[in-house]
Amino acid sequence: MILRLLQSVRSSHARHGMYGISKKCCRPHSSYSQKSLSSVLRMDLVVDKTGKEIGQLWKDYHEKRDCISAVILDTRYDELYAKSQLCPRFIYPVPKNGGYQFVYSEFSGHLCFFTALDTFQSLGQNAPFLLAITHYPELKDSKGIVLMRGDFTAELVCLVACLHLFLLSVSCSICLSVHT
């Protein structure tokens, strides 16, 4: 079943072009506190644009940068956020070297952090994260979109797709919460 879900992630990603992924890997940010959208986007330049236009600008801008990005519809983000509050911790199987690496994720507001499960088990909350993504909901009500971006390494690109697949999948009726 896990293999089918991961294949679904790959085929869904290919069909929908949902995530804008640059070719290079990012250096991690020095700080991952929640920043406002206005700290990364000149809001005065997009005030008269539609959500679709802003989304295209967001994708185009991040395509040239060393990060992953997405534009999420407001209704999908509402569902994702509600489930992230219900199940703030989750474990994802990620293909690696012919097997799987299990990756632990934890939401904190509009941020989501990923770390290797074995590292989290040994270091707990002090474990370094592999990926951090930030959702910017500031345009949700006015433009119907939530912008997302985060740093990644080549082997972790599939994590964000897994997050959306597992937490937003219609067939996923049971949310498994990881208790520490």
C-alpha cells in the first residue's frame, strides 16, 4: 500500500505540476520562525492582481531559487490546516536506496518541520530538521490562495507531496497521530 501511495505522489506531481521545484538544493535558513508574507513579497505590487496571477508570479520567482514552492487553494489549505491541528505529528515513508526512510513531521502553526524518525527518536525535540516549510495564509481570504515555500535536499522533495497526499487524500480516513 505504501508503494502505491508513493507512486501516486509521483504521478500526481507529474500530472498536475503542483510543486515548483528548482534544480539545485538549498542551504538551510538560519531562522525558521514564522515570517509574514510581506517580509518575502512586496504586497503593494500584487494588491490589484488575481490569485491566479499571484500564484504564477510566486511559481516563476521560486523556479529560479533554491527552494520548493507551491500555491494552494484556500479550501485545500483549510482542510490541511484543520488536519494539521488534529494530527500535528505524522510519519511518512520516503523511498531511499531501495528501501524506505521514515520521516517524522510536526506542525507548529503554519510551519511544518521534517526530521529523520531515528534522529527524532534519539534526540527528541533537539533533533535537527531536514526540511522546513512555511505556509503564508495572508492571501487566503482576499485572493483564495495560500503560498508555500521551503528548503529541501534532493532526496526530500517528495516529503511535501507526501504531506498533501496523506493528509488530504480522500481515501485516507484515519489520521494517525504520533505521540512523543
